[in-house]
Amino acid sequence: MTIASPQDLAVPQPPSGQLQPQGWLRYFSFSLDHKVIGLQYIVTSFLFYLIGGALAGVIRTELVSPMSDFVSRETYNEVLTLHGTIMIFLWIVPVVNGGFGNYLIPFYVGARDMAFPRLNAVAFWMIPPAGLLLIASHFITGSAQSGWTAYPPLSLTTPAMAQVVWIISVLLLGGSSIFGAINFIATVMKMRRPGLKLMQLPMYCWAMLGTSILAVLSTPVLAGTLLLLSFDIVAHTGFFNPTLGGNVVVYQHLFWFYSHPAVYIMVLPAFGLVSEILPVHARKPLFGYSTMVYSIMAIVFLGLIVWAHHMFTSGTPPWMRLFFTIATAFIAVPTGIKFFNWLATLWGGKIALNSAMLFACAFIVNFVFGGITGVALAQVPFDIHVHDTYFVVGHFHYIVYGGTVFVIFSAIYHWYPKFTGKMLDETLGKIHFALTFIGFNLCFAPQHWLGLNGMPRRVAEYDPMFTTLNQLSSVGALLMALSTLPFLINVIRSFSHGAVAGDNPWNALTPEWLTTSPPPVENWKGEAPLVAHPYGYGQLPSAGLPVDQATGQDVWTGS
Amino acid sequence: MPIPPSLITFLVGMALVLAGLWLGQNVSLLPVDASVNAPVYDELFKVLFSIGSILFIGILGLLLFSLVRFRRREGDHSDGAPIEGNLPLEIVWTAIPAVVVLFIGIYSYDIYDRMGGMTPLNDHSAMVHAASMEASATMQVANAATSEEPRVWGGIGVRSDKDILPVDLTALQFAFIFHYPGANITSGELHVPAHRSVELRMKANDVIHAFWVPQFRLKQDIIPGQQTILTFTATRPGTYPIVCAELCGPYHGGMRSSVVVHEPDDFEAWLQKNSPAPPPTASVAQLDVLPVA
């Protein structure tokens, strides 16, 4: 597909209008509209989030007492495997990439849709079957018991059928991720509105470009590795089976070659979303645009060469430990640049303390904490003590929950008015925020101490000296579970009863706000606006607002 | 006369650094130290804790200050100042973290070296102990077929030059079994003398396990198909937990044992008491109770 000028695409195509279901039914159809697909991703992965959260509830209930007394030990291992797999592959990765990516990227590049709308729909529709397969397997064959990392030889000796189903499911989800990533790269590089330069794109485009590069480079490695693992299980080959001459450490290298970049596949889009949300609610331009772009690309590069820091206790040679220590610690530099730039964005702004802003600021606090423990973990001697303990569990939940999930909530408060045309209730939003923030810190902060003092991860039973802190952590988990209620009530109730949002309730400058709420099919009734200054807050309207170019009938033209 | 902002910034920064240093020195989050490695580790921990506290409190303070000071007042619909960046500022907050990270990296490398992490175990020690490797008979077919001496993977560990106590460790689902080749003792519990280097030669029979003693600040995966060596010197007599830290199956949480650090004389006594009677084949019956479940 070549660069289509908006005039060509604006011509409606009658057949598609009649064959595609309209109204709410299109959300259950093979829709090609990027906005429908984006919302399909967001809602589907939120349902999986509820399942993954229930599994976390099982884990925290088991850990209330030091004995294994709530579920059987096998079930406990199944639960922790499913929890990790669902939260990573069915919640965080799809929602920040497929969900918000699909909804926002075409707006941001000034396109009517993604570069490959059919591939886009295929990528989405791989997710529900893969997720249902994974969950259904629990009731048919039992589910995998070897953790989301599926290290051999454990994954070769636990029930084979369950492990194979797990592999098929992850392969489907990985395929979906690759299709999505190809689409994002093509859309950002090739579908930009004529006249829109790369360095004028909103930061989320850069984040998605970086993320997609990572996904395209590393996900195939995971797919290949899991295929070899399935051969070991099904055909009794010996790639990773030491009794047949295989090497288990090779699996770890291949697995982490994907799974460390996967962390950035989960957090880089969140960084991008925060870069969109903060300037709008602080009424200031995003500070240091170009350094933000360079730091994303630095994170992408460094993210590919740090995987062995997950293997410092696996008998890796000393030089390798040294190299991966330094590479890992240096990721803190571009990441730090981004955080300082966000703080500078807030400095001197007119900050609206609404739910979106509170969640975004809590993200900064949580992620800085997780980043500091991350730099500590990068140091080999430090890691040797706390590797595979609750310290690590605390650390990565600060990164993926305190980081990404807080941003997801922030983004929902920010873009819900665009999705539905209705505002979310601020009081319920603030209750949701307070419960989530307190519950999250109560749940995961004590886990650092537990890990330092001798509690390994992935255990159903533990030393009774750790009981009190584990109970505290479980109380935090309960608060987090409860915090979902005001959110769900808010989202469902506001859909029918919420205040009417109007086209641009936040007076934002990025292109998705320069159309109706919800936007029409193909995004703008008229020509796509050319937004050369997506963060031009605090300037004269004539300089900041592309009013003269934004000629669409419904384009917001206020001050 | 108003206090100049630069002075306030300076004073706040100083207070922050002092607070961080104080926290690092006075807040202890770690269990008791019981090996030569542990005090070295704790030194690193204090440095990381101080730097981390300074950064975290500083950023948290800056954020909270901004949220209060620059909050949007009722009825104010104007925008903030149109500041899009500041190159000197960007250079400062690129350079300072880079220097800090580089410092931490070099410092932790030094710590790692002092903990014995850079000892080239693959060369001479593999030869020295090749003879004692009856393990190689049961080790992997591929290893035995392709190389004369099985490859030994080094874990971390300080090794003193005087006499080293070798102990064989076999990990299996779901127990650690220790064997003292000199005294021909097999035990489910590790007994070691204080102030003498112990060399654990570790192998796994089924899946990956990990040997972790939190009070020693040491952990090493025990990997099927690769014999691994971990050296440590205990310092403080007492009983400490040995924890399996790698998911190894349903009873992973129950795969625990203890290490008992004796005074050197007490250790000799323990050896005497537990050495089997002359027919060495009886040693298997000497197995202590395995801490399964």
C-alpha cells in the first residue's frame, strides 16, 4: 500500500458498509476499523486481567499461612504459571500495544486506519482463542506447572499435555504480537499524513516504533525456542534435555533473549502514554522532546543486550556477568532521562489533580522505586543473594504493575471521553486511585524485605518467621482487588449516565481530540489535521493550534 | 532579605545526601552475616541503599512539591510556560546518572572480585578435582563421550589457600544430600567448621535446583548436566537455613535443609561421631532424615 492521500480514502466504500455489522455488534465482528480493534483489545485483555487477578488472589490466600493448606501444591504451581502467563501475554502486552496502539497511532500519524487493517483484525482475533485455550486447558488437561519461564528440565517432566497447550497458546499470542508490531512499524513509517515529519510525531508513536522493533526482533526467538521445547516434550528430542546431551542453560539464554525485551515491550508503550497524558493535564509542552526520542531508541538497543542478567546464578562465565552488569545498569541512564524530563514537564505547569494525573504521577513514584531496585539487581554480587526471591517478585511488580498497569488506568481516565463521548466520575476515580496505590504498596513493598531475609519465590509454604509480612502483603492484595470495583462501576455507569464530554474535554492538542467523541469511521469527516506542534501548550493559539489546517467540520477550534 | 533559591537548593540537596547516608548506615534490612562473603556484600548493600534512598526521596520530594506548588487553582484556565527543553539541563541529568551508574558498576565489580566471583575455576581446579569426580560416572552421556574431563562451572566464592573441605552435594526432587568424601559421611544436613573454606561440588539428578543460604549471601543454581563448584567460608557458628531457590516441582517450597556451622573442634567431634564403621557400604544407611515436605 502506498501513501494514500486523505482525499482518496475519504470516499466511502458502499459494500463494506453493508456487510459489516453496525452498532455494538461490530465489537464482536471481524471489524477492520482500528478504533474498534483497539477497544476489542482493551476490553478483552481487561477480562483476562480479572482472571489473572483472581489467580493472584489464590496465591495471596495460600500465602496467608506458612503451610500449604489452601490449594494442592500442584494446583499452586499451575496457578502461578497461569497468573504470570495471563498477566504478561493476555493483559499488559495486548492492552498497551494492541489496545492503545491501535486506537491512537492512526490518529497520531494522521491516517484513516492502520497500514494493514486485515492483518490487524487477524492479530486481535488470535488472542481470544489463545487465551481461552490456556484457561480451558486447566479444566481439561490441567495447566502447565513450570512457571511462565518454563525452564527445562522441569517443563519436560511436568505433565506433557499441559505444557504443550501452554506452548501453543504462547505461540499464538507471540504471533499476534509480531503481526501487530509489523503493522505499527508500517503505519508510523509509511502512513504519515503528507507534511507530517517524524520529529513532529507525538511521543507515543516513537514508543510504539521502538517497542515494535523489539517485538519483531525478539519474539521470533521465543517462538523458535518454544518449538524446540515442544519437540523435546513430544518427539523426545534432546535440545534442552541433559539426559540426551542437551543443555538447559541454552534454553535460558534463548528464553531471556525475548523475555527481557518483553519487559520493554510492556513499559515503553506505557512511557509513551505518560508522555501524552502529562503535558495535557499540566498544560505545558513535553520537556526535551528530542532527548526523549533518543532515550527510547537507546533503551531499545540496550534492551536487546542485557538478557543474561536473569542468569547470574546459572553458572555463566565471569566476563559475561561483567558485561551484562554494565549493560543493564546503563539502561538506567536513558530511563532516568525520561523521568527527569517528565518531572521538568510538571515543573511550573498548571497541574490538574484528576484521576488521570494521579495515576500517572503514582507511576513515576512506583517506577522510580522499581528502577532503583533494578539497578541494584543488575549488580552481580547483589543479585547472587536475592535472585529468585521475593525481592525480585517485589521489583518486577513495581515495574509492570506499579509502572504499566498504573499507566493503563491513567490512560483509561484520559481517553474514556474520546472512546465513549462521556466523562468518567472523578470521585469514584479518586477512590479507585487511593485503594490501588495503598493496596499496591502494601502488597509489594514488604516483599523486598522478605526476599532479602530468605523467602524464595514460587513457594506455597515458607518459614513461619515470614508470616506477618506475608499477611500484610495479602491485605494489600485484597485492597487491590477491591479497588477494581469502583473502577468497574465507574466505567459501566458512566457509559450511560456520565456527563457528556464533548469533542475535547481536556483542551488537548494531539490529533485524536480534533474530531468528534467517539470519532467517526475513518477518524475525520474532512481532511486529517496537520498537527505540527502536538505539545504546543502555553503558546498563542495561532502558533500552537493548527486551526488553519484543521478544516474538518467537527474539528475543535476553541482556545 | 529573601534567601536565594540556589542556596535553598544546595541546602536541600545536602540534607538529602546526609539523610541517604544515614539511612544506608543505620537501617539494616539484611539477616545476620555468617560467612566471609556476607560483610563484603553488606558493604555493597549499604552503598546501594544510600544512593537509592537519595534518588528516591529526592524524586518523590520534587514530584510532591510540584503537585502542590503548581496545582491548577480554581478558575484558572491558562497554560503553563511554553518551555520545551533545556540542553544544559539534559546534559546534567544524562551525565550524573551515567557517572553514578559507572561508579556503582566498578564498585560492585570490586566487591564481586573480593567475593571470589572472578576466580578462574574452569582451569586448574577442574584438573585438581577431576580425580575425585566419581560423579562423572553418573554424569551425562554426552560429557563422558566428548571430553575426558567434564566441564566444571564456577559459582562465586572466596577460597583460602589452606586446607579446603570438599563436600559433594546432590540435589534431587526434593532434597539436598551432602556427602563428605574424606570421612565417607552422607547427610541430609550440611555441617561445616567455621573459618575453613568449604568447597561444595554440586550436581542435580533431575531438574534445576538452587543452593541458597541467606546468611551467607550466596546462591548457586544446581544444574543437571553441569557440575558446579561453590566455595564459601563460614564465620559465625549457628544453624542457618538452606533454601532451594529455583522452582523444581510441587514440593519446591518444602525443599529446605540446614547448614550447621561448628567451631572447628566441635566439627572434628561431629566427624568422628558420624563416620561410619569400617565397611563403607553402610554409609547409605546413615542418611539423615530428609526434609521432604
